[in-house]
Amino acid sequence: MEQQEREGLIWLSAVSGIGTRTLWKITSQLELAELTLDEMIRKNTYKQLQLSESQIHALHHFRRQFSPADYTELLVEKKIDTLCWSDPNYPALLREVPNHPVVLYYQGPSDFWQALPIAVVGTRHLTPYGEQATKIITRQLVQLGATIISGYMYGADKVAHQTTLAEGGKTVGVLGYGFDFLVDTDSQCPLQAFLESGNTFITEYAPFLPAQKAHFPMRNRVVAGLSHATVVTEAAQRSGSLITANWAVEYNRLVCAVPGPLTSIYSEGTKQLINQGARLVTSGLEIVEELFPSLSENETNIKLKKIKKVQQTEGKIDYIDQNIVDFLKSMESTVDDVAERFELSISETITHLSLLEVQDLVTRNGDKWGSYS
């Protein structure tokens, strides 16, 4: 694609009311009319593109504000780079999906997708269990060389990004708004540290577009489209992370879900995914092995040793958890037995046991729990 055509396409993507579907329609209409995008913009020949009156009005209005060259200069001033769908470094996995963005805006390296991109998502209302599960899964995936893709929102997204930064891994924040609205509000995941560590923010929305409700399902399709697998760590039945999982299913990508406590409403979403065929996982290694079943026994053993090393460094379980592990080493026990022994409620006991199970410190056999570590 010539530079003028590329600038015109990027300019067009910033016009109000011109979304991905319309951009693709314009591209096909231009081919039929044997007209270049640059000619269309210069000659104001918008009507033959079968656009609505409001879209044509928006085009004229935006043209009075910026020419394609002006808009390109604005992006340079804001230190925002762009990728068009035909660019060689456009994310290969994302290009495979049928409704991929025509234009992506980004800050940071553009080659993030060349590693092992895996999405880690979940509810914005993480419980302590969900936070711990998200940290464990993310930490293990980073240790196995994955690039963590998430939505840079509250809850599971932020925990996934924070954990990746803490582990020195690579992560990508997919935004549901333009860069003008990306503000530094999280002391544990500051923007400067995020970018200085070689990580990337990406969005299909022009810099001056604020967050809108309709943007986030579309943002979720980009999260799923960028990733070999989507992992949901904790979710209620109507969680937005289930939309990401549904996009992943549509794109024929792996969907994984972490089991949760029976008594938590934030286990309902992951239970639903598992019932629908998602892979139940309790470690990052299981996800990698599911993606690459042809791993040799030696490669698997090397990865398993890495995971065990991570788990040993994690081993910061609290006093009650350690006592539960020690108790279960001596005898297999039911949830009721553990609850009575440590004067906990049933729901508290299930939460403790579930967290310990994710860390491979206890195992379940029917209605009884034990520990052999």
C-alpha cells in the first residue's frame, strides 16, 4: 500500500461513524469504482461509496479539521504509531480472524505477537481467590515465555498486567478507547513503567475517542484475536470476559477456565465455560501443553521444572493454609472435617482448599481432600 493510500485509510478510520465494517465496505467499493482512496478524499466523491448521509456529513466535517497528512502529523506529535491490515508487521493471528481491525493504533514494540501471546482475563470484581489464581496462572505463563494479552481494566486484567511486570515478562494492554483517555491511575502498574519495560498498548480507536459501552465487546474480539489461547480465571455468569471467550471459540482458538469455589457467584462463569467444553486448567503448563501437544517428554519435563520452581518461590501461603496442608498430609478429610478442625465456615474452607489446589499443594479425591507434597 502506497504512503498516500495508507495515510488516507488511517485518516478515514478516525472519522466519527466510520467503523470496521464501513471501512471494509469502502475498501471494496473503491476497488469496484477503480478509484484510489486519495482521489476519493481530494475529490470529495463520497456518495458513490453508498454511505449514509450522517457518515458523509462526518467525513466533510473531519476533512475541514484535518487532511490525511495533518492527521498523520498529529499522531506523530502524540507519539502514536499505526498498523494497517496490509502492513507486514500487522499481528498475524489477528489478521486470521474475519472481522479484524483495518487500522490499529499502538505505543510500544509492534512485534509482541511473535512470541507466545495468551490472553488472561476475568471479572473486574476479583475475589481473593480470583486474584491469587490470576497471579499464579499469569506468573507460570510468563515463566514459560508467553506474552500476556489483557484489557487493561480493573480486576483480572490489571492483576495479569501487574504480575507480568513484576516477573519481567511482556504484556499487551488492549484498550476500548483512544490514547487521549489512557491515564495513569494505578501505582502498581504505572504507564511509564509499562512502556519502559518494552510492553505495548494497542487500540482500534482514534486518540480522541472516549470509552463507550459498545467499544468493549469489540475490544474483547481483539484480545481473543491476538491470542493463541484465552484463559478465564474467575467470572460471573454475565461477565464481559465470557464475551472474550466466545470470540475465541468463534475464531477456533483454545479457551481455558480455572475452576473456583462452589459457593462463589464468580465461579459460575468459569463453570459455564467448562460445561461448554473449555479446558479446565490449574496451571500455566497445562495451557502450553494443550496448545502444543507434540512437546517431547524432555521439553515437557524442562517446562515442568520451571513451573515447580515458580511454585516454590510463590510458596507464601498464609498460616491457616499451611496448617490445612499439614493436617491433610496426615489424613484425607472432607470439607466439613477441615472446617470443623480450623473453625472456618464452609465457604471459607472451600476457598482455602481451592487456592491450595490451584497451587498443587492439595488434591481432591471425590469428597475428600489430601496433601502429598
